[in-house]
Amino acid sequence: MNTKSLRRARPAALVLAVVAASTVALVSCGDDNNSSGSSSGTPTPDKASFSGMTPSALKSAASSAVASARARASAAASSASAAAASFEASVSAEVARASKDAQNELKNVTGQGNAMSDVAMTGKPRAQTGGLLAVLVTITNKTDKKASYAVQVDFLDSSGKVVETRYVGAENLAPGAKAQPVAISTKPPEPVLTPKLAKAQRY
């Protein structure tokens, strides 16, 4: 090849080299896009849409919440039971002997007794009694002499049947003086019972 031909071939080779380099660059760019997943047609998951907890973790959290709620309910029930026992014990310590004496005194009393007008009853809030049904019995000596009292309180169900009877009393009340023993039902809160003043005897 002569010198003139060499001069003509160099520009042509240069053009071919540039075209080849451009093709390689385009192929490389195509490979990079495919590797990133942007041109493959498959959507990339949006990590922000996930909660960050697996199904097993969610189940474990729910079980923990249920167990915690049950524990709180059990603790509340135990607390209420303890409060009821404490209230009953404090009252029983005061009225146990008077209750027995009142019961003995009323054994031979016919009818409602001679002191119904001297006795009144008021229900105590269950929040103060640990949930127990309790009645505050107010005994007032309306005579002009010292007197003792025996009182019978019946607890009735919705049909009017007596399901429990409690006795309270007061001894040696001065004229005009008052006593306020408490009659407590030991039955469960349900069914609801109604207290009734059954007998009151002055002696």
C-alpha cells in the first residue's frame, strides 16, 4: 500500500474505532440498568410500606397483650376479694357476740316484735364493702329508760323467698341513744338480694 492509501485508511479506522467504543458504552449502560432492576419490568418493593414485624412477632405481641389483660383482671378480682374479707372481718369483730345474743332473744318472739319503730335500715355502697351486700341498721332508743335491742334482717331473692337471715343488736342503750350495727349478706353478688327488716325486739 502506498503512502497516499495509508493516509486515506487512517480516518476510516478512526471512525470505526469511535463507533465500536460507543457500542461498548451502550451495552455497558444496558447491563447496569438490568442489574438495578429498573428495566426488567419487576417492581421494587417499597420497604416503607412494611410494619417491620413478622407474622410470628405480631402473634406473640397479641398473646402478650391478652396475658397482660388477664393478669390485671385476676389481680383486680383478688383485690376485691381481699377488700370484702377485710370489711367483713372488721364488722364481725364488733358484732359477733351481739349477733348471737340477738338471735337467742328473738327465738321466742312472735310477729315482728315490739321495736320496729325504733329501727331503720340503710344500704351501704358496695364500693365501701368490697362488693358485699351490707345494711347499716340504725337502732334508736325512743324510750325514757335504758334498753337492749335484737334485730333480724332477712335477705330475699326476686321471688320474695328468704335466702339468708342475719342478726344484729345493741345492749344497754341510754334513752335517745343510737347504735348502728351492720348486717352483711354472705351470698354472691348475683342474683341480687333485697334486705328486709323482719323483727325488732326491745328488752
